[in-house]
Amino acid sequence: MRRDQAREALFEERDFNSAILETTTALVIVLDAAGHVIRLNAAAENCTGYTKAEVAGRALGELLSAEEF
């Protein structure tokens, strides 16, 4: 039973974190250790014009230039 409770708690935490990321007005771009995009939220999509599918796995430097900011 303990394993099932741990799994349920993990799913609840994941859902909670996803809800925060998607509803905040702050731009959130999550990168892996190599600097490739693994996630961005709706605010980041709106600001950059890129969709999640367009940026998945791409290096952040490819997507944003200093001139844009």
C-alpha cells in the first residue's frame, strides 16, 4: 500500500507543479543540463511566439537573440 501512496503523492505533486507553471504570468523556460528546452509555459509561448512543439529539444540560444530583448 505504501508504494501506491507514494505514487499517488508523486502524481499529485506533478499536477500541482504543472498547474502553477501554466497559470503564472511569469515566463518559465525549463532547460536540460545541455541548455536545450524541455518545457515552457503559456506565458513564454505568448512572449516568444514559439509553441512547445517548436522549441522542444532546441538550444535556447537558437531561439532567442540579444536584439529581441
